[in-house]
Amino acid sequence: MAPKPLIFHIDVNSAYLSWESVKRLEEDPSALDLRTIPSAVGGDAASRHGIVLAKSTPAKKYGITTGEPLVQALRKCPSLTTVPARFDIYQKYSARLMKLLSDYTPDIEKFSIDEAFLDMSSTIHLFGPPLEVAEQIRERVERELKFTVNIGIAPNKLLAKMASDFKKPNLCHTLFPQDIPEKMWPLPIRELFFVGRSAQKKLEGIGIHTIGELAAFPVNHLKPILGEKYAALIHDYACGIDNSPVGEREPLNKGYGNSITLSRDIDDFDTACQVLLSLSETVGARLRMDHVVCDCVCVEIKDWDFNTQSHQTTLNDPTDSTAVIYENSCKLLKEFWDRTPLRLMGIRATKISDEGCVQLSLFESDHSRRMKEMEKAVDHIRSKFGTDSVKRASFLKKDIIVDHASGKGKHLQE
């Protein structure tokens, strides 16, 4: 008999600020702990990154919020201590966390740099009751890694993530189906995972202010307002329904991805698709360079309020084609983006296999074959004369938000 599903969601409390504090204390044990004073991690205030990426608990008392300009935050709290972000360091602490979590299950989905889902269904019996095990993990992280996490415990990913967002910091919470009416339904609609500011306004416009009100609302009446797939998704979420599995842990070098922080927020579909085309150029070129193909494409977005969403699809046939990656990315974006202004976009190609090990499709069209030949020819020209030697016409217009091949210097060895 299959074990009952049990999912943990691990969320680092004020991740960047916590990791910055830990690093400074490692370097100098007498240093002031940034977590104990009004402080924030942010970039150069004169650049696009001049915003609050993370803030301490004392900073919250001044009304400082993640995503607001540093200049504005300093007006609220002139004594605010600000430090620049050091993402290379944060990646190392994230890796340490994932290593610790792997002691409890091999089934881990790294959801972001500071979040992970653990499928504990098959291993929980090795450690003890779920809440006790979660507390053990929480205490180990604090003791061994010197930062804190919240842990949500539930039978699916959605409820586990919702639970981890309950009271913070350094706490564990459960959210099982019988708890939904009391713990989840009274919450404001904005706190439901996947509900952005745009969807919030639409829902409040028809009188839906809480998650419970959304759960009780006929889903067919939501579809004309929010779109068929998105309406069905968030209605399921409001009811606590989520059947998505914890994703497989990717081996090293078995995923190809690229993302970009945009120079301005975007909220129109055509511009977003142009960004996806730019990202697809580098991802596709890297696949072809390594003679591998992908069987799955994932699109990740982060809105202006730093809410992250991702959606993926399995392809009909494995591919290394820029055109196929782009086409599927646009379809994904259309399915799950509610037009909340975006600050970051990314594409990942996963489920990688060697080009020579893939069975040829009997139904490949002449057009598809010609596209493959064209892309390989473009790769050859770019390798000889530089990536900028061939550009798509759509990137020759003025005021283009992205380069024709995002991150080419980093990803295409320029």
C-alpha cells in the first residue's frame, strides 16, 4: 500500500539578510549581527538594483518592505544599515541547506535559492512523527548553519507552502485538509499562492476578499474574468487541491537555464515574448553546443513585488531548437501569467539526454528540419564571427528591452 503523501516546505527567513549576517559573523565573530538592528540587503541605489531585497525584523517595524527603493526605505528609517547583495555567497549557503535536507529524503525540489519542497512520504517513518521531524530539521539548520527557517507540513505542495508562510520566523506549522476552514480560508485573497496583484484586484472587484470566498465561488463564473486555466488553478488552490509532484532533483549539468532582471517592469505579452525569445536563443545554442536535447521546458517569472512563479511542460519530442523552446515558453507564459508587471524572467531546459540517444521522430515536418539546419548554420556563423554577427529582425528596432541573446557573454563563452 502506498504511503500517505507528506510534503515539507522549507523557507529561509529573510534569506539574503540572514546569509549576509552569518557570513559577516564567520569572518569576524565580534561583528554586529545585522539581524538585530534595522538593516537591509540592497544594491547600488543609483542602479536598477537599488531596492530592498531583504530586511531584518527590526526594519519591518519602520514599514520597510521588500522591493521598495532603498531611498524610500532610508526616508522611513534614516539609521537603516544597508549592505550590497553578494549572490555568490548566498548560493553557497543555499547549497549547504540542500545538503542538510538530503539527510531526510532524496526527493527534493529546489523551488528557489531559499525554498525547497521535501517529499517525506516514503521516509518519514525513519525519523518519527512529522511535526517532531520538522522541528528537528529547523533546530539543526539553526544550530549547524546559523540561520533560521520556517517549515510547512501538509499532504501537498500548495498547503505546505501556505503553512510555511504562517507566523514567522523560525517556526513549524501544519496545514491538513481538516485545518483549511480555520487556518486558510479566513486569510486575505492576496495570500493565496499564485494570486498576484492584478488577479487580486479582479477578484476583489467581484466581491471576493478571502480565500474562503474564492473557494465558495462557482469556478465557471471565474473563467471569463481570469481565463479558463488560471481560474481553475487558483480555485483548486483555494480548496486546498494540488496534485503536482515534488520535482525530481536534477543531477549536476543536467539542466540548461538563463534568466534576466529587466531594466524596467513589463506588463504586455508581446514584450514578454520578446524576452523569452532572447532567453531561448542562448538556451538553445548551449544545448546544440553540448550535443544534447531537452524533454521539458520551464518558464520562471518574478513580479515587481518579488513573487516568483514557474510553470513547465513536457515536449512531444526532445529538442535543441531555439524555435521550439521559444514557442513552448510563450504558450506556458500565456497559461499562467496574470499580467502583473514582471521584473525577472527565466527559461530552463531540463530532462536532458544525449543527442545521439534520441529516437528520430517519424512525423518531423520539412519546416522543422529546415529550422534545425538554419539554427545550426547560425551557430556556425556566430562561432566564427561573434554572436552579434546574426540577429533576428525583431531585435533591430529601437528601445528593445533585451539584447538579442540574453547573457551571451556568460553563456556563449564570449
